[in-house]
Amino acid sequence: MTDEFDGLETFLQEYIDDYHEFLSWLGATVDDVDQGTMTMTIPYDEKLTNVRPTADGTPDIHGGVAATLVDTVGGLALRTELEEPFAAGVATINLNVNYLRPATGDLTATATVVRAGSSVGVSEVVVESPTPDDGPKEVAIGQGAYRLFRED
């Protein structure tokens, strides 16, 4: 990670902890920020699970948590492509999430910016969760389109 984005990572984590009650309640952490990419994690917590457990008896995490990560990390990654990351606005236009398998552990989402145009940006996101036998596996993939409100 470059020094330029080290400050952004710290700023984002402090913002989440102090001002974004939903992400803070989920326990979201900023793992990495760099040009055109960002990674965040939400730790496993039973409060985030579905009522019915998976075949092995472990409750799986509700898909909305993965969708929240896709939306959040996808939009924030686009900010790394802006001259002034927090002087402009970013709003979700479209969000698509495909669920691949149940998540029964921490969720880690990594976004990669596909394009940051003058008014619209697109990010692709991979969400992974550890599995008991095989380590991290993709549990969801998504793509978000965002309106970029750049400062003139």
C-alpha cells in the first residue's frame, strides 16, 4: 500500500467506527486500500445469520451482509480513482450480487475498479469466507455501477 492510501485507510476506519452506525454494528474493518482496489471484512457473528443452519449445523450468514459489502467496498474503491476522494459524492445506480455458496465464517470483500468515467463508475467485487476444510472460498461475486459526483 502506498503512503497516499495509508491515510485513506485510517480515515475510512475511523469514519466507520465513529459515524457509520450500520457498518460499525456489523463490525466492518478496512483491510486494504490502494489505487483502484479496496478490501473490507465483516466478522462472523450469530446476529448476522439465517435461522436455518447449513448441513453441518453452522448457521450461514444472511446474504444481505454480503450485498452490503459488495455495495460498500465497490463504491469506496471508486473513490481511490478520484483526485479528491471525499470531495465528491458516490451513489449506487445498480447492484448485482450472485451467491455461490453459504458463508459460515468471516466475510472478506475485495473490489476492483473496472472504470471510473466522468460521471459513472463500475466496480467488480469478490466476497470470500473460510470453509472448514479448504480455506477461503468465493461465496459471492458482484458488480456495482455508481454515479460519480465529481467536484468541478
